[in-house]
Amino acid sequence: MYDNNMTPKERLKIPPQEMPEQDPVERINNVDEVPYGYTEELAMVEASRCLQCKNQPCMKGCPVEIDIPGFIKAIAEGNFRESVRIIKETNILPAISGRVCPQEEQCQRYCVVGKSHKSVEKAVQIGKLERFVADWEMINGEAGPTKIKKPTGKKVAIVGSGPAGLTAAAEVRRAGYGVTVFEALHKPGGVLIYGIPEFRLPKAIVMKEVENLKKMGVEMQYNRVIGKIFSVDELFEKGYDAVFIGTGAGLPNFLNLPGENLNGVYSANEFLTRANLMKAYSFPETDTPIARSTNVAVFGGGNVAMDSARTALRLGAENVYLVYRRSRKEMPARVEEVEHADAEGVQFLLLQNPVSLIGDENGWVKQVECIKMELGEPDDSGRRRPVPIEGSEFRIDIDTCIVAIGNSSNPLIPDTTPDIKINRWGNIIVDEETLKTSKKGVFAGGDIVLGAATVILAMGQGRKAAWAIKEYLETGQW
Ligand SMILES: Cc1cc2nc3c(=O)[nH]c(=O)nc-3n(C[C@H](O)[C@H](O)[C@H](O)COP(=O)(O)OP(=O)(O)OC[C@H]3O[C@@H](n4cnc5c(N)ncnc54)[C@H](O)[C@@H]3O)c2cc1C
Ligand code: SF4
């Protein structure tokens, strides 16, 4: 219970509450979620660490501006339903963001409790509390039906059902517009469903959130590749008054190494899509096979690399090497993911870089040649530039290689709609405030605008675009 008489000093003495999780030895043999989540008691103790700061610094770090002290206070008071209601005013997918948001770089980074302890890890565990209360709602029933304004008679097409598209769809629908989501794949969710693995984000959660949207009256159409079945212009001809493009960054980048075309070399996208979306981990009960590997090299140091490495372990690999050209400190992956990968036995080959892949007589990859690196002066990103150490090449035996060095924007829509302007990386150019593209009636947000970014930034843009769509449809002004 939130005890109003507790002093800030007393609150600061409460340690951060750990979330119970599956044992690493057991969990690499299943795809079940790793952390179990807080119990009601743990959540209430954690919530009572919050100082209820008047100036709400944590909210500054939240791209969707959740009333963080408000929802935490409701948890501390045991009023979980009210807590979810507060979150859902600005975030329709809390069970998802509570699990995958990089809170240590966002809300928790600004938390006064963390700052007092001089450690972001000791900040109020905002993400874990958000996840707790969202899961509580899933078990105990919704916080209340979403209010939909009376029909406007106008309709909006949303292209792509990732977090940007789903958020835009919900917000536009709330305002009384008809909404159709066109999704290229046979399931909704974008990266949430085909990229982020089950053990990090159970797919049932994503499907439940989509069910909520359908209950609000959002129409979902799958296997619809816009740019192939019909163009953006044809969407207008079909009677849509505005279009939101949230097609993400699904085009895998490669290193262009000699041997990258060998059999057994995957992009992380293909590997994770086979494993997650097509459930290759339960082949032959499911239709999609995946090569059973013994020694796997993963190239990269971000979330995608961690997900690939941890998935390879769960598919039975004996050795999974994560080859990264900088040191652990520079890894862009979330700290929690790096720690989980480490605990599960992923072998970090840091300050090392692949230079070529060597194949056998049948065209299958059998070795990777790497070179050792050292850190030089900082580059444009502010991180120290890795420099190869001459003559330090060495080889590792592998049978599978996963390239996880990032993704670029999908070019299909700009290619088929030339009046939508893109920048030199292929990202759609928008007005930052309104997310309007160069084409009248067309808005865009998420990774297709930002490049490969984060779930919450995609949701933030989906929300911003929805406001601008409403204004455009109300006033007719572009
Ligand atoms: C493996 C992996 C792990 C990640 N882990 C994290 C994490 O832990 N935390 C985090 O915050 N972020 C993470 N990210 C990044 C995050 O998932 C993305 O930033 C986010 O999903 C972007 O959302 P989006 O809606 O813009 O696009 P997406 O999620 O990519 O969704 C785009 C959707 O559009 C569909 N589409 C594409 N083209 C068309 C078309 N022509 N017609 C119809 N539909 C189309 C696609 O099929 C897809 O469903 C991860 C990314 C990957 C790949
Ligand atoms: S900054 Fe931290 S302590 Fe202050 S209101 Fe936000 S979560 Fe609570």
C-alpha cells in the first residue's frame, strides 16, 4: 500500500525488486518466456520506491508520455485497474512495451531514485511495473471498453501492422474514422511477431492486443502487399481519405564478405522469421524446417544479434559465437538481453570482426575467418572506432552463420509511388511534427521513417500521425 507517511529517505532504502525468472540451464531447452513477472506483492513494494516527483522527470524520457508517477501510485495503492486505465490513455500496447522497451535509456534514465543511487539499474523499475499491470489486466479483464467517437463517414488505410501501424489504427479509430489495416504477412504485429522471439515476447500477447483493436472495429486484411496488389494511389481510388505508411525496415543488411552467399548463411530476418513466425522450433509438427546447427556464428551486437544467438541455442546448437567488432560496453543491445545471452552460454567474441566465410565442396559454410580489433579514436557515433590488428587473423569452424548487422527500409512503396520522397537511406521523408509525407493525404511513421529504431518510438510516431490525420480530415488542409 502507498504509505503517504513514508519519507523519501525511507523509500530510497527499499532495494529494487528482482523479477523471478527461469533458470538459464532449463530455459535454453524451451521457448517459454524468461522472466515470470512480478507478483502483486513485489509490484506494490517496487511501486512504493517511487518518490512521486512533482516535476515528473521520468515522463521526459517516455516517447508516448505515459503518466508514470500516476500509474505507479495506483499500483502501490493496489488499484491495478486504475493503473492500466492511466497507461492506456497514451499507450495501447503496455504488455508489449513493458517487455521490450529499452527503459534504461528512456524513462528509467531520468528517474530521481536511480540518480540518487548513481545507478540507472537502481531506478524505479518502471518497465517491470508496466508489464505487471498490463498482464494483470489480461488475466482479470479489461480496464473498460475503449470509447469510440461517433462515425465521421471517412476512412483511413493503414499499411503495415507493426507497432506504428497498430497504434495509428487505434488512435484514428477512437476518433470515429473507419480503419483498414493492410498487412503483407499472414499475421499481424510486424517485428513483434516475426522478429522478437517467443521467449522475450509471447505471441499470444501480441494477438490479444490485435483482438482488442478488432473489437474496436478496426478491419485487418492479411496477405496484402501494398505496391503489388494495389498502389497507394489506388487506395485513394478505393475511397480511403488518408493513408498511413508503417511498413518498417525489413530489408536485411549484409557485410558483402567473400562467401556470404554460401549455404548455411542466413540474414537474421530469415532465421528469426523461420523460427518465430513459422515456428520452425517445433518442426516437423509445423511445416517450416530450419537447419539443425552445431556451431553457429552470429555477426553483430544489437538486440537482433542477441535474439538470433539465443534462438540458435534453443534450436540445439552446441556453440554459439557472437562476433562483435567493439567491446561489450559499446554493444547497442539492451543490457538485460546481453546478460541473458551471457547466462545462457552464448560465447562473446569481442573486438573481433569477420573478414570472409569459407565453404566446403558442396557449397556449405564450414569456417569463418576473423581478425582481431582494437579501439581507436571515437567516430561520428561517439563510440571508439574499431581498428583491425594486422596479422591477427584466425578461423573458427562453423556450420551456420547469421548476419545481424541491421536492416534498411523496404523500397516497395517509394518505388511504386514516386511522389513520396525518400532520403539517401531510403527512409520516407516526413514533416517531424505532423508526419506528413510529400504526397497529399499520405502520412508515415516508425522504422520506415526513422530507420531501424525501437517499438516505443514507432508507437510514438503512430500516435503523432493519428493526431495529424484527424486534423487533416477535419479541416481538409494540407
Ligand atoms: C529481432 C529484432 C529485435 C528487436 N528488439 C527490440 C527490442 O527489444 N526493443 C525495441 O524497442 N525494439 C526492438 N526492435 C526494433 C523494433 O521491433 C522496431 O523498431 C519496430 O517493430 C518498428 O515498428 P514499425 O511498426 O515501424 O515496423 P515493423 O514492426 O517492421 O512492421 C512493419 C509491418 O509492415 C508490413 N509491411 C511491409 N511492407 C508492406 C507492404 N508493402 N504492404 C503491407 N504491409 C507491409 C510488414 O510485414 C510488417 O508487418 C527489434 C527489431 C528486431 C528485428
Ligand atoms: S522520476 Fe522516478 S521517483 Fe520520480 S516520479 Fe518518476 S519514477 Fe517516480
